[in-house]
Amino acid sequence: MTWTYSGDPATNARDSIRFLCGDTDTNDQLLNDEEIAWVNNQLTGSDTATTALYNAAYRCCLLIASKFSRLADQ
């Protein structure tokens, strides 16, 4: 699995979604590139489309929240 972020959200959909989710720290990676591409593909039919960035970012935020919710103590 790969994780990339160029620091320029205007360059591609993946970086835009990462920026909107706050997943921009290479030392604290929350979602890999393939997971972001899958979410974007489910919404738009393309891994690289920029037509639903905010919706894709929202869904990625839900995935991140789900990951952290498993770490909570009872």
C-alpha cells in the first residue's frame, strides 16, 4: 500500500481529499492511496475525478473516525 501527498491539493483528487481530511502528515498516515481512490471511484466512477471531492473527503473522514473508534476504552 502506498501513501503520497505532494503538498499541493490543486494537483490531483487524492491530494485534495487528503487535504480536506487532514491526512497530510507522512509520519501519521491515516488512509493509503488505494483506499482514497476506491472511495472516489465509488462516488464518481473514476479514481482521479474531481467532481465529488467534498463528498469523498466526508466519507474518508468517516472511515478515519471508524478506525479511531475501535481504539476507545469502554
